[in-house]
Amino acid sequence: MVVNEIFHSIQGEGTLAGTPSVFVRLSGCPIHCKWCDTQYAWDANEGEEIPIPEIVNKIIQWPCRFVVITGGEPMVNPQLPELTVALKERNKHITIETSGINFIAGLACDLMSISPKLSNSVQPGGVNPALQTLSSLKQLIRRYPYQLKFVVDSADDLPEIQQTLKFLIC
């Protein structure tokens, strides 16, 4: 897998905010949100190719149970199921942070932290990614424990969030 970075920190958002965690940032993201804070992880080749057993060995150096797999966009990595199963064998609690761009079956995932991308994330001239991924989002929330996180730029975003929730939850 191409890994951008592995580090120990405190989860800063969602239901596990404040939890010491090891973060595994995978390389590659096709969305390129205009407000992204990890643009350095967009390029799928930007990072180090690390075999999964070595990734696991790096993670277990820290004495914490929680692992956050993030990106980039981890749900575009075909080796993700293999990594999650290897971590689960080590009794790790696994959170996957994703935009919901893709559904992958067979993940060992304790929390799917989904941040659907709305029209406020689109680069000028881009296409709203949420419109292309609603079926994947629906599959993810049916299959895995989840939390939803929306980036709200202004009150004008609320109708789009309500529309997305209505589709996903119904």
C-alpha cells in the first residue's frame, strides 16, 4: 500500500473525539475538494510503498487500541480489506474516514466515519461528488456502524444536507 504517513495523535472529531489513536494516512484521492486540508495526500504515488505486515508493525508500536485509516481517500485502495483484517487480528478498533466514494465489502470496520461531499466542496467547473456516490453511501451505512460528518460552508448548504440525509436514511 502507498502510505503517506503513520502517526499517533488524538482523534479530533466525531463520536471518538479525544481518543488517542494511530492514524494511517493512505495516498490517493480523486475528489480534490477545494477546502481539503490534506492536499499532499491526493497523489496516489506520493508516499512510501509499505507491505501490510510492516504497516501493522508500525501501528502496534504505540500502546493504543484505536486506529484511524484516512487519506486521501482510503476507499479507493483495493488492499484496504486486507489491512483492516490484519489490524482486527491485533484487536484494534478500526475507524475508516471516507467521503463514501466507494463501497468495499469485507472490511473489518468498527466505525465508518463518512463525510459526504456536497456541492460546496467542488472545485470551479467540477461535478458534485455526492450526486455520483449516493448508492455507495447508502451501502456503507447499511453495512457498517457509521457516523456522518458534513462540511457546512454556509446556511445555504442545509437543504442539500437534508436532501442527502433523506435519501440515505429512507
